[in-house]
Amino acid sequence: MKRSEREKQFSQRMISRRALMLGGLQVGIAGTLMWRLRDMQLNQTEQFHLLAEENRINLRLLPPVRGLIYDRKGVLIAGNEQNYRVVMKRDDAGDIDLVLERLSQLIPLSDEDIARARHDMLRNRPFVPVTVAERLSWEEISRIAANAPALPGVTPEMGLSRHYPLEHDMAHVVGYVGPVSERDLAELEAPDPVLMIPRFQIGKSGVERVQENHLRGRAGSQRVEVNAVGRVMRELDRVEGSPGGNLHLTIDARLQNYALERLHGHSGAAVVLDVTNGDILALASGPSFNPNLFVRGISTSDFSSLLENEFRPLVNKTVQGLYPPGSTFKMVTALAALEDSVTDGQERVFCPGHMDISGHRFHCWRRGGHGRVNMTSALSESCDVYFYEMAQRCGIDKINAMATRLGLGVRYELPITSVSAGLNPSRDWKQRNRNAAWRVGDTVNASIGQGYVLTSPLQLAVMTARLATNKAVLPRLLRDPTESAERVAADLDLRPEWLRLIRRGMNETVNDQRGTAYSSRIVGEGQVMAGKTGTSQVFSITRAEREAGIRRQEDLPWNRRNHALFVDYAPMDDPKYAVAVVIEHGGGGSSTAAPIGRDITLAALHDGQVPPLASYPSPQRNRIRAEQEELEERLRQPEALRINRA
Amino acid sequence: MSYLEYNTKRMPSGLSKVLYLNWPLVALLTLVAGYGVVMLYSIAGGNAQPWAEPQARRFVFGLVLMFIVAFMPIWIWRSVAGVAYVVTLLLLLGVEFFGTIGMGAKRWLVIGPVRMQPSELAKVTTIMALAAYYDLLDMKKVSRPLWVLLAALIAIIPALLVLRQPDLGTAMLIALGGGVVIFAAGVHWGYFAALIGTATGLVTLVLQSRGTEWQILQNYQYRRIDSFLDPTLDPLGAGYHVNQSMIALGSGGWSGRGFMEGTQARLNFLPEKHTDFIFTTLAEEFGFVGASSLLILYMLVIGVCLLSAFNTTNRFASLVTLGIAGTFFLYFAVNMAMVMGLAPVVGVPLPLVSYGGSAMIVLMFGFGLVQSAHIHRARLPS
């Protein structure tokens, strides 16, 4: 802008005046800085010099003691054990490579250990102590202490590290801890400073992960004055942390051990519920793995052998494994039909061994057919055609609603990782996910727990508990030992007469000569069980295979055999336990899953002990005795399961 | 100043411009940068790598840039000020949407092979934009509320965008740098008094309400403010550094421990020893003599700039000069106050001394503008 001379002069005068004010302010601030500098460097220099030369203040974090985890009776599941370790600080060590090399002459250190320690030290701030080696013997620690002058920055320390005394038994439930990863830090909103300590361990899976905040506790800190060689001269102040809280699981460690060992040789899962309150007494997924390996840092070869194992030991099959429930789903179809009043349950349906529905032939598992069956005998002999008929009468909507009511297709709130919701299919679901309309064939498949239906073993146990009690039992894994164990679930409001029919069917399945699980019955007052077998198809035997002579499951390769399932509750008259067993590719429900389900049910009735032979039908006792002897060798010794709650 | 005022007869042209450069300023800047190179050499344990040599090379590049900027007539810079400001805003928005993350904040923008920090650029372009604004504005309107508001927006918009990255230090420098230009342009002092008064009142209100029934912030927010104001409350984070920084600085005494004699082991715990905390090393190794001489050099730079601003009748030229000088002052004053434990730790480097490219190049560009204003100043009639 073209300005007049007068305006220019006015502007210049104004700017000069303001510039002078700014300059004055700046000189004032600079003067303050100069005064502060003089004060620190000339007046107080003695004091700072002393602090710098003689002593330095060192801040140490006191890691909190992680909370303990007990089973329902007080058996320790996750504890902390004493552990001698060597820590090192970059700013005290000077030449870290030299010190590490000297250290490796005193204690066994692999190249990997050294590389990790170097990396941790260079990545962290220099005053942060880094753990170089853990789990050292007393001699090794003494050797380091004796050579302390040659090892600047190295301090032997005693700490606690996580230990799982029950090893494999609880791996899937409790999970394990491991060092904090970058990803863990990124997921947390406000990371606790204690997490920045290298090799501080946090829960990586299971209860350890979900209950991390409860278990971790709060770190304390300590400010100490140390001299030039790192000796602590005095403690300046100390803020006490607080230890993590303990947890009590509903699991019975003894029963869990029995269940897991009973699954030995199979890939499968077994769940035991207390039907009166939903307590999960056993949640066994076999084969399992030793969580202590992960705490110490699992070797690559161990880890890949776990990953490559066909039986998938790392997967928690009880809640994460999803299987077509097969015939164990038939109770759902039966109840849906009763509720919809399309049958009275007494009515008989003729089973010729197959049924033709919209141009497709659906077979019953018994090729010759069951003849005329009513609801009870259809359940106990597991007739498929009866349920094809009922499902067509009541439709998928009723079946879907009943399955939901019995707890299928529902994700339970449990403090463990990767709990699956399963799949309880509906018209809406198929439209959204498969972009196709629901067809009658889908209903027919669903009626016998095939097709789209997928359930986890835990869900099957919940379903059984609900059938046994007519209550909306919900599973729980944590309990407050100070509170009463009683918990009343909401009523399920299924008509008693419907349930009488279902329960009679389940009773006859096990205790009637024609039942599919008759050979797995329990004898003896007050411990009779009722149950249902299931065999779910993974692949059907192809025509080519049939022609090649393959008719039996045993002839198929393992991973193409049918899944074997069994659900039961006991005692029949006053139900206490509900059990679900799924054996992956076990062949058949009655041949593989039912005997395992019976043994685990008996163990539950006998406080987790090996069941007495008197509970088995007399012709089977010799065989059972041999099986039990073999099993007892693998079971944990009683002293390993002693109660150690303070 | 527009071309119309560009009195070619009284202006130096061609190579003769070299004679009209503000040579004292060139000498002062070189001296200050020299302090930096020497300290970086010492921190690396007597090695030109990894910091001293690249820093020296960057300063030479900065000097060349300064000369190039200086030789372009100041009216050209005035006419591109608006465009430069808008481009800066677009780049800042670009960071918001496409920026890359480094050190926990989103500051970098990668366009093809070029990696840049638009927030550094904003420090200079905001000052240029405000100076051009007041050059255009009728003198009578300077203190009218609407026009003051517009100026405030010019300063605050880039500052807010930078704050979102988040980079509190740079945002503060941009806003305060803009404030210096607005103040120098002659806006009525009442606005500043009102602003300072309101801010003080608000802060007092928030702090006073603590523990009463009408507490304004959550407890954890108060705790954060506490540890920001008094870093010793956060012993694992900033507090540790400030504490150790003060010990090192204080132990320097009158003449220091001597070149490269600073207790390296002690300083190793400072993660930013070659950047934000470099003043600590200087004060430890060269004592009060070294530290205060750098402070005096800095003040001389300010003084030379103020003199240059007094001696031109051109509004844009003097406002830019004052703005650049003000920003420069804020840089070193905040940094020194921080390492001496007088101010909270915000990431502000020691200008021309701390290791780092972006800040140095942008500052040298800014001093190029000061030089251009000096060479092409409308000389007062003698």
C-alpha cells in the first residue's frame, strides 16, 4: 500500500516504540536466565558438584508381586518362585560388550542371550536395569558377586518369576505370562511404568491375560543414593507398591487332572459343570502344553512342534473349538416341536431308514430304519428320521429360538481368551452370511445338529445343565471364596411334562438296553446318569471309497473320521453335574465319547478320584481295572494337589 | 513495500548487495553455530561423526540459503507471503491426513523423495503473513476488534494444527511469534492486557477449584498438570532428566570441567543430550563463562535485528525482522529455562546449536528475510 510520508513516520514511530518494549522484555527475561545460571553455577556449585561427583540418585522400581491363582479348594495353580538373576545397566557398565563378554565366562550365556541383552540395553534409557540372565544357581550368583569389581554395572538380584506347578493341567484355562511386547504396549491406553522394565511379564492368554489388572498390582519405587561404584549408600525415600490380588477359580484341580488324563491319546475336550450354580469344575482340552515353557521363553523348536502337532495343543477346544453337535442337538429339536405343539411326544413316527424331502433323500444312521418310534425312543435310539419329521413341522425359527434358550450360539462372559459364540443358524443369518434363502434341507440338517450348527463343548455342557435343572444356568470360572457358592439362575420355564419326556429319552439312552450308550451306563445307588450320544460328520464317505470297500470309520484316515460327542448329567434323580465330551475324529459317540464321559462323570461324583469298580457293570470290570491302572500312572500324585491356601 | 516504493536509485543492486549485508549478524550467527559444532564434537567423544560434521555442513548450506534469500528484494517476499501461508496451511492439513508418525507424534510429510516438517515452515510463514497483513492494513484500523481478531486467527490456525500433531513446543512458538508481530504492529496494549488477564484468571480458577465442590477438572488431570509444572513429581520421566541436567549444569562452576571433560557417564542418561539438552553439556564443560557467553551472543543477535528494524521505514521489513528475532528469542529462552528447571519440559531445541536440520534451515531462511529487509531497506533521508 502506498502510504503518505506522515503515515510512514507514524508507523515507524509506533514500531520502534513497540520494538523497544519487546527488547526490554527480552533483556529482562535474559537477565533472569543469567541470574539463574549464576546462582546455579557459582553460588550452589559446591552442592551440585558433590551430588555429581560423590553420589548420584538412583531410582528403582519395585515390581509388584503378582497375585496367586487357586483352584476351588485352595490348590495353587499359578504361583511365584524365587529366581536369581543378573541385571545390568548401560550407564554404569561403560563398554557393555566387554562386560557381557566377561560375564559369559562366568555363567553360561548363549549368543542369543547376549544379543537380547545388548538390544534391550540399547533400546532402553541407560539407567534402566536390564535382565541378562535368569534362573541362575546360587554358585553362579556367588561367582558374579566375587568378581563384581571387573563387572561394572552388573548386579545380582533375587526376584520372583511365575510358575505353574500343575504344568499342563491348567494351561488353557489360566494361560501364561510373558514379556511385554510392543504390541501389548500399543494396546494399552495408559501403560503402567512398570511395564517398561525389560522382561517384566504380563498375562498373555487365559485368566492371566483377562484378569491382568487385578493380578498385576501396583509398582512401588525407591530412591537411593549410590556412590560411584554403584553401592547403595542410603535410601532417600520409598513408595510402597501393592501386590496383585489373588484369584480363586471354580475349577477342581484334581478333577481337571483326571479329565485331561482321561482324554490322553485323543484330541478332544471335556467340560464338567456344577448344574446348581454354573461353576465350571473341569475345562479340559487335550492334548495340552506346559505353560512354564512360555514363561521362560519357549525355544523355536518347541514352539513349532506345538504348532505343527495335528492335535493342536495350543487351542483351547473347550471354548474355542466348534463342532457340529450331531445327535446331542436332538433335545433342542424335540423341545422346539413340543413347544410348537406339533406333537405330544407320544405320537409314533415310522422310520424306514430314510426320508425323501424335496427331491433329496435324507438317511437315518441306521440304514434298515427304526420302525415306529416316539420321542423317547427316538432320543434313546437316536433315530434321525423322527427329527427330520419334527423339524419340518415346527420349522427353523422355533429350533433357533429353543437353541438360544438352551444356551447355544451364545458367547459366555468368561475371564479367558478366545471364547467362541458358536453358530446357531437362522434364516436371517443365512441371508446375511451366505446371501441365500433358507431351505427345507437346511432345517432337516440342523434338526440332527449337522449343516450349519456349530457348538463348543462348553455350550453343550450348559445346554445339558439347563435340561437337567430347567434353569438358565450360566457358566462361571471365578468365585469369591468368602461368598456362599449358591447362585440361583433364572427359571427357563420349560413345561415339566416336556422335560419329563426329554429326560426319559436321555435316561433310556444310557440305561435301556436299546439305548446308544447302554454300554456306558453307571450302576449303583444315587449315581445313575442320563445322557445323549452324538456322532457328527466331518466328511461323508464318498461313493468311490464305499466301492473301494471302506465302510467303517476305522478305515478312514484320522482327520476324516467323524467327531464323537457325549453329553450327560448325574445323578439322574437330583442332578449335580453336567458333562460334555467331544473327541475330534473319535469315530462314534457311543463307542468313543460315551465311555470317557462316564468316567469323568464318575470322577466328579467321587471328588475327582479314580472311580470305584463297583460303579461299572460287572462284565466290564476287568477291562476297566486295566484301564484304570494305566491311567493312575499318569495322574498327578496327591501331594502335588495339596491345599496350600494360606 | 511494494514495487512502487522500490526506490532503485537508493537501493544497492547486483553484486554490490554483498557490501550492504548485515555482516555483524552473519558473524554472530556463525559464532553461535560454532558453539554447536564444538559441543557436538565433544558429545560424540571427540568425533566429527555422527553429529558435528553433518551439523557444520548443514550450517554452510543454511548460510548459502540465507544469502540467496537476502539477495532477493524484500518486496518479492512480501508479495509471496500470502501464498506461502496458504501452502503451509495445506501442508499442515496434509500432515493431519497423510502424515507419517515418528517419536509418537505425526509431524512429517513425505512428498515423493522429500521429507518435510510443515510445522517448522509455519514458524516463518506465519510471521511473513502477519507482516504482510499489517503492511496492507490501514493504520487506523489496526486496533479495531474485527481486524485484531483476523490477525489472531492467522496466528492461531497453524498453531492449533501443529498442536494436534501433537507438538506443544512448536505450536507455542508459532502462536507467540505471531503475537510478537501483532504487538509490534501497534495493536492497542489493552488487547494484550485482556488476554493475559483472562488467561491468568482462568488458570487461577481451575487451580483454585481443586479439592472444592465445584472442581473443574478430574483428579487425574490435576495430577498431570502437577507433573508438567514440577517434573520431579514424575521421577521416571521428565523429572529424572531435569534433575540430572541441573546437577550436571550446576557442577560446571565458573569455568567448567574443560573441553571433553564433562562426565560422559553422567550425561549418557540424557536421551536428548545432542538436541534439547545440549546446553547442559556446554554449561558443564565450559562453566558459567561458556554458558553466559552463548546467552550474550544470542542477545547480540536480537540486538542487531532490533537495530535493523529501527532503521527502516518499511513496515513489512521491520515487522518481519522483529517477528524472526522474537521467535529466535523464544527458542533459546524456553530451552534454557527448561534445562535449568525453570520451565516445564517441552521439546524446544537450542537454536543453531542443537543437532537437527529442519529447525536450522528454517531459522537461516528467516535470517535471510532479515538480511533482505536490511539490504533493501528504505533508507531514512539523510
